[in-house]
Amino acid sequence: MTFFFQNVVNALQWGSFYALIALGYSMVYGVLLLFNFAHGDIFMVGAYIGFFVVSGLLAVASMSSLLLPNWLLLVLGIIFAMFLTSFVGMLVERVGYRPLRAAPRASAAITGLMIGIILETGNLALLGARRVSFPSLIATTTYNIGGVSITNKKITIVLVSLLLMLVLHQFVQRTKWGMAMRATAFDFSVVPLMGVSINTIAALTFGLGSALAAAAGILFSVAYPVLDPYMGITIGWKAFVAAILGGRGSILGAALAGFLMGFIEIFVVVIPNPFPTMFPFSLFPAPYLFPSTLRDLVAFSIILLILTFKPHGLFGEAHTARLRL
Amino acid sequence: MSLLRVENVTHYFGGLRAVHNYNLRVEPGQIRGLIGPNGAGKTTIFNLITGIYTPTEGEIWLEDSSIVGLRPYEIASSGLGRTFQNLRLWRHMTVLEHVKMAHYSKISYGLIGAFFGTPKRHREEAEIEEKANSLLELVEVRPLADQIVTNLPYGALRRVEMARALATEPKVLFLDEPTAGMNPEELTRMMDIIRRVHGELGLAIFLIEHRMKVVMDLCNTIQTLVFGEVIAEGTPEETQNNPRVIEAYLGEEVVT
């Protein structure tokens, strides 16, 4: 049982990363009907911006012999990095996607992949191939709750992610921008007639999605403090799959599917081997049914199976293609 | 000074001339109608004036300023509101939210207001809700204010769309087939509402209609459009008795 809860904690942590990134995919799709395939790399950019912000804050703090507590540095780091990364997202929208608003969807997809490559190689060109390590702001403390060991980092990651999702939900429900985003997602052709510019809403959506990706980037760096230019690719694709699984355009769906993704991934490799001595299980004499090398294969197969029965995702709904302005 | 002036507007889709040399003057308080067979270019004219298309040639003036080439959201905020032939509502948003959305540019409270419920937010929300509710009252959907639009009957949806257009406080309201697909009961109700809206808000209305009864009853002046050209313009009586209009609607044999 403790083993089970131990894995629940791990799944929650990974689920947080996936959910935060998937939200960006899903919001942009909801509003603009395109997938921003550079989003995984925006996660990477966010992590790097977070790295520079936190390093800068640490340097300033040590120079001015200001005694800022580390948790405050982390909070400031997250806020600044989210803010700065949102501008990266808006720039991507302005330069990459806005000129293609009326172009076929494939053009936007190709552009997204290209922007991703530019961000990765741009990072390589600027910073070189060495990896950087994120300053360790929080010393790891391990709590033992009924045999389950939980680190303070994991608690922080899950709580900050949940808080951000709550803030996003409130933003979408309560502010006029959120209302305009929802309206745009349902039928954008009427939105300009309310005196609202679609371009503003598009920029806002990209900004918000990128800010969440940046938060995911920093939280990821807290848990796994080695940054490299390609760190966003795999996690980005997995979050994309989560966004599809949740239902394109659904915020709740993206968040829940992100966590579901985390759970599936963690739990497929800890399914006990039911008959260790029986053929064909005896071929892999292991305590678990699937070796961890098959993690992605099994996880994605499960998702494929879910999508076979729910092709629009868990919270998505079928709709016909809409006219574009 | 006319409220809305459209002068010599011509529009091509590629090689196809959809609208030719179209002129329109809307005076304050008028109800004007635009009729014509399917495909005559009626909706295209709406789209040209509201900025969804930019005319190939011609001038459009709203009061003193030219609105040709402005973006749809700029034209909307300068005083043209419209509805659509096929409903364009936002699934999963409530009736009240639809009308509230139309007040977008007038909502001035920001993030802090939205999250912490400052007095300013409460005041603004109350103000907007009051305005919205009186509009919903006017189009007779007030009791449905908190319903999600997908739950509403068709006739009510049309009226919600109208309330949304009215909430932008237009000087001229464009109605694209406001009674399309309605049963006789809904139709009479809609006509009453259009009359009441016109009377109480005192705005000018420009409407496209298929049903002769509606245009004849509501409009001061009617234009008949055939293949992108206005072939007749006049009062309902003149239009009804104009042989060219009859020909366009009923075919040539009847006339000869």
C-alpha cells in the first residue's frame, strides 16, 4: 500500500508538468484552431529564462548582502519567468502564426515545428552545448508519512501547479479577457462585432499558455536541475498527447488528462507480474509485467485505446470546421 | 446628414461581380429593407458594410467618418451592430454572458478587480447587469438570463442574438433575416419585438428579409436586389406593385 501511495506522489508530480504544458496546447487550439508545435520548446525557453532570473536574483542578493529567503527567490523567479516567457509566446504568435491565420492548417503546423527548431538551435548557438544546472534553491527535506516518503520539492511542485490552474480557471471565468477567450473559442466570427480585436485575444492566449509552460519549466528544473536545449521535446509531445486526450480546447480536460498521463506512465511499469513462472511471462523474469523500457509504448497504447472509443478526447466535443476571419 | 451613406459600392469575388454600384442612405430612425431572390448579394452587402469584406470600389460613411477598410471590430465599436442569418451564438455561455460580452470595451476593472471582487468591480458588474437585463426584458428573454444558450428554443436564440447586437449600442442595427426559420407565432412575436426595439431605442434598422409580409409591415423604404444590382427602391406599396420586382420574384411569364 505504501508502495502504491509512493507512486501516486510521483504520478502527481509528473502529472503537474504535463497538465501545465497541455493547458497551453489546448487553450491555443481552442481559440485559434491550431496546435502550437513550438510549445514544448517554449517550456525549455521558460526553464532557461527561469534559470537566468533566479541566477540573477541570487547574484543581486549576494552582492547587496540582502538576506532573501530562498522560497521567495523561487516565487519571484517563477513570476518573472512567467512574465518574460509570455512575451516569447506573443512574439511567436505575432511573427509565426498571425501571417498564416488564413493559410492551410498544415502551414501553421510546419511553422510551429520550425519555430521549435529555431528555439532549440538558437539556444545552442547562444549558450553552447554545455548543460547548465539550475541553482538549488530548496534543500531537499523528506517527510515520511506512514511509510510514504514525500519530498518538500514534490509538494511544492504539485501545490504550485494546482494553484496556477486555479488562477487560470478564475481568469477565464471572471475577467473580461477570459470571457472573450471563451467566446472566441465557441465562435470567433462574432467576437469582432463586440468591438474586440481577435489579434489581442490571440496574443493573450499565447501569452498565458507560454507563462504556464514557463512555470512548468521552472518547477521541472527544481526537480531535475539539469537544463539542455532539447529538454522540451519529449515532455512537450507527451503534453500534446495529453491535450488531445483531454479534448482539444478543453481547459479542464487538459488539466485532468495531464494528470492521467502522469498516472498511466508511472503505473504501467509497476504492474506486478501475475505469473512470473508461466510462459510467456517467464521470458522476462521480473517482478513487474512491463520493463521500464516499454513505458512509453504501453502508456501510448492505452491512450490510443481511449481515443478509439472517445475520438474527441475525454472532454472534447465534435464540431464541424468553422469559418476563419 | 444621413446616418449611414453607402456610395457606388462594387465588389468582386475574383472575376464574379457580386455587388454592382450599390447606394444606400439610412436616416436616423428609419427602418429600411433589402429584399431579393437567393444569391442576389444581400448578405454580401451586409458583410461589406460591417467590414467582413472590403469593397473593391466605393465609399461607406457612418455619420462623418469613412469606414471603408476599417477592421470589423473597429466598425462595430463605431456604431454598427448586426445579427446573422444562421445563428452565431457561443455554446456553453449563458444568455447574460452574451450580452455582457457586448460590453467588453466598457469593462474597466482589471485582474485585481476580477480576482478580489473590489467595489469597483461590483459597481460595474451591477451596472452592466442592469443594462443587460433591461435589454433582455425588451426582447423577452429576461427569465432565461442564466440559461446556457444551447438549452433555449430557436425563437429565443434569435432574440438573444438581437439583444447581443443591441448591447453594443449601435446607431444602425443590421438584421440578417431576423425571422428565418420561424413558425407563424414566433414570427409575429419577432415583428412586435423589432417594432418595440425601434420605438424604445430610437435607432435605425436595416434588415434583409425573405418574407414579404415582414418587410411590407416593418419598413419605410425597400430596396430590391437582383444579381447584385438594385432594380427598384421605394415604399412597400410601390415595391409590391413594381413589375420588375414581381418579375424577379415570380418569373417573367406572369408579367407578360
